[in-house]
Amino acid sequence: MNSYRYPKRRAHPLSEYSLRIQQILDFVITSSLLTNGEVLSLAHSNKLVRQFMIRKKMIIFNLKRFWSKKYLKTNFSRKVKSIGTVQSLDLSFYQEVRDVSCLINIEQLSLRHTRVKDATPLANARFLDLSATLVDDASVLGKVHTLDLSFTQVIDVSLLGCVHNLCLFGTDVADASRLGNVHTLNLSDTNVTDVSSLGNVHSLDLSFTQVSSVSSLGSVHILNLSGTNVTNASSLAGVYDLDLCDTQVSDVSALGHVHTLKLDGTLVTDVSALGAVHFLSLSRTLVVNVSALGTVHTLNLAGCKRITDIHSLGNVHTLNIMFCEGITDRSSLVKVHTLFF
């Protein structure tokens, strides 16, 4: 009787790799190399290292998912105190991060999706991402250059008027009257309704708010009003980049000099005044006559089912006529550089 010799069981390929990763992390975090580092990213601490790279004054960790998180969990709070002069630190999704008192000298810091609640030690940061954290008081962060408070419990933003770039997306902020000097301001999906003080903001996102009156926003350079209650856009002729998608706007006769204009899903039917617009999106509108749009550089007509005649669009650079069921003759579009149909 021949005996069968079972093959020697091979170790799981990740087992040896994860051990090696732990050795690398242990070496880097505790070594003197880190005191000269500028970037340390431990984002997604429950993931394996996909890429490990050390250059002069640069350390980057990209972690991939793996079964053991014990190493980072038990060592972070002790090891982070030895990171020296690291200037940029990404701890996104690292749920064990709560006390940030040891991070007071980090210039660029991402703590999104962590359990940080007290932001007081972070007042000196220049770039700070606290999105989806437990932070509810941002009063000490008025000197931060770029600040992301998306999906936090912050309501009072009266002391953030000197922040250069401010994101409050998905918060319950209702009063933005003190934010008129912010350069780039994202108030999307907030409770803001009064925007009369925001006319000097360079880039303003008010999408999916209950804003209806925008007469004071004519000097804003980039303005997103998609999904709002805006019906009258006549005061926005001076805006460079304007998004009115899914609003009740119907009259766009005053918007002929806007560079980038998005009118998807609006009530617009007359586009005769928009021939000088550089980028024009009319997707899902009831537009029929597009004869005046032959000089538009990029034109999106996707889903405009009532359009049948496109002979005047032969000189358009980029044209999208997907799902335009009424268009049967495309012979006039041979010179169009990029055509989607």
C-alpha cells in the first residue's frame, strides 16, 4: 500500500508580508530618520502598505487592508510623540485618534473620519481637515488657512471669517454673515438662506441649500447654485463660472457673457443669447432651437429630446448629443473635434 505524503502547507502570502510591514513601521516611527521627515501618512490604518518610499525629507505610507490592526492600535499613542519635525500628517480613518495634544506643531494635518472632538491644540495648523469628526467648536481655528469641517457638529462659524478656504459641507450652519472675506467657501447642503454678505467671496458653493435670493452675488467669480430655489439669475451676468443645474431658472438672456454656464435640468427653452458662452451645458432641458450656439466651444445637449436640427453646430469643438432621440442627421458635424452621440 502506497502512502500519500501530503504536501507541506504553505504559509499564507500575507502573513510574512504583514510581519515585514510591522518591522518597517517599527523602524521608521522610532528611527531618527523621522525627525527630518516632512510627510507621514498613516491613512487607513487597517490596510497593508502598498507603497513604502523614503526620500530626503519625505516619508509616505499607503496602507492596504489586512487582518491585523493590533500593531498600529497599541503603538500609535506612544510612537506619535517621536515624530519630530514632520510637517504633514495624514491620519484619516484612524479611529484610535482622539487626543491631538501632541500634534500642535503639524502644519498640514488630516484627521477626517477620526474620533477627535477637541480641536483646541490644532489652532496653529495651516491646512486642517476635520471632516466627519466629533468636533463641535471651531472658535479657535480662525487663523487656519484651509479648513474642512464637513459633516461635523459645528454650527457657530462667526470666528472663521479670516480663513482663506473654508468647507462647511453637510453641516447645520445657518448664519454665514461673518464669512464675507473667505476666499473659497463651500456651504453646500447647509441651512444657510441669507447670502447677502457673501458678495466678495471668490468661489462660493451654495448647492442644495434653500437659497432663493442671489442679487448680491454678481461679483462672485465661481458660483454653484445647483439644486437651490433660485428662479431669477439676471443679477449674475458678471459671474465667470455659473452652475444653475436643477433650479427653476427659465430666463437666461442676461447670461450671454458667462464663460462657463451649466443649465442642466432647468426650465430654459430660449438660448438665443448664449452664443458667446465658452462652455455651455443644457442637458435634460426642453431646448428646441440651438441655431445660435454654433460658436460655443463646448456644448452639452445630452438628453435634449426635442432637438432635431443641429446643422448650425458644425464648428463646435466638443459636442455631446447623447440620448437626443430627435436627431437623425449628423452629416453637418464632420468638423466637430470631439463628438459624443
